[in-house]
Amino acid sequence: MYNKNTDKDLIGAALTAALGAGIVTSFAVSQGQHPLIALGITALAALFGVICHKSDLI
């Protein structure tokens, strides 16, 4: 029905998920969590955000 630009939507979904996870993990780093673990959590959240968006779950 609509001709959506799906590449832009996936990038937006990844950026939104990474931004949300980045805020939470930056607090965790300030409390003593290892920064590489925090980056891994952020990347995983971005990946799940893209998968959910691609599967039309959100």
C-alpha cells in the first residue's frame, strides 16, 4: 500500500535501540561495569531492535 524506505526504517530502529540501551549501560559503567560488556549489551539491543522491526513485532 505504501512504498516505505525500509533501509531508513532499519537504521532508525537500530539507532533507537542503541540509544536506549546506551543510556542504561552508561549508568552501569558509571557504577563499575566493564565498558566492553556495556558496548556488547548496546550492540545486542540494537540487533534485537532491528530483528523485531524486520519481523513486524513492533
